[in-house]
Amino acid sequence: MSARVGLLGLVAGLLVWSSAFIALYGLHAVGCGLGWHQPGQFASPLRLVLIAVWASHLGVLVWLVVSYRRAAPGGDRTVGFLQLAAWTLGLVALVATLWTGAPVALLSLCA
């Protein structure tokens, strides 16, 4: 991993988290406004779309975390630090995405 890739890795996970946050809550608002939910039914079209968007973002984050962990450490201490920091921030973004996306799978929609 080069220093440039390491710098990109520092923000990549949090960019994916912010994308998930915006997409989930934006789709939730639009879906509720347009009546995509079906009251009393757990597997409404809105919930299925939200879970699919959430799962795709989680998949990207898992891929990022695994790829940062498997990257060969460079001989330079700076590159090694950037790799460790990118992995840590990717893990933080994964946990944050799990936490902020869980309500779309667990709570009632459009209450």
C-alpha cells in the first residue's frame, strides 16, 4: 500500500458510511411520502429496498476492511501507520453503518 492509497483509505470507509446514511434516510423519507410501505406488513417494498441498500453498503465496507487487513505492510513506518489507521477507520465505519442502518430492518416504518 502506497502513501497515496493509504491517505485515500483514511476517508474511504467514512465516505461509504455517509453514503449509506444519506441513501437510507433519504429513501425512507421518499418511500414514506409516496406510500411504498404497507402498514402491518413487515416485508413491505420499502423495507426490502432499504435492507438491500444497507446490505450493499455493508458489503463494500467489509470488502474495504478485509482488503486493508490483507494488504502487505510496506517497509516504511508511515505507510504501515496509514494502513493500520485505514483499517481502524474502516472498522469504525462498518460498526457505524451497522448501528445507523439497523432501524430500517428492526423498527416499524413510517410511524
